[in-house]
Amino acid sequence: MSERPEALLLADQLGARYSGFPTCDEAAAELRRLHALNGELLGALKGLSTAPDVSAYGMALHNARAAIAKAEGKPYILEK
């Protein structure tokens, strides 16, 4: 069994079989983008759930808000 995530395997298959077809190239790129974004969001959640103290929690919360903003396609502005 492969260690690669399913989304990346599918992206590779699209690229290998249908390279040059704009829709397939776009779909493969989107699978890769979403896989990376999912990793950022998961990392942000893990940071929140494992923060050992208030200071670390604040940084984890900042990272989570930044990842959410990126997922929503919005700029992240640090609140004061």
C-alpha cells in the first residue's frame, strides 16, 4: 500500500494520463492545493489541542486564524 495520500495519487494519475488537457491539469493542481491547505488546517488544530500553556495557545490560535483565512481566500489581519 502506498504511503502517499489519495489526493496526491489522484493528482499524479490525472497528470500522467491526461497531461495537456486544461481541465485535468487544473483539477490536479486543485487537488494538490487542497491537500496542502488541509495539512495547514490540521496542523493548526493540532497546535490548539496540544498547546502546553497560555503563550503557546496564543500562537496556536494565531496560526489557526491565519489558516482559516487562507482557506476562505481572505487576508489575515492580526487583531490587537
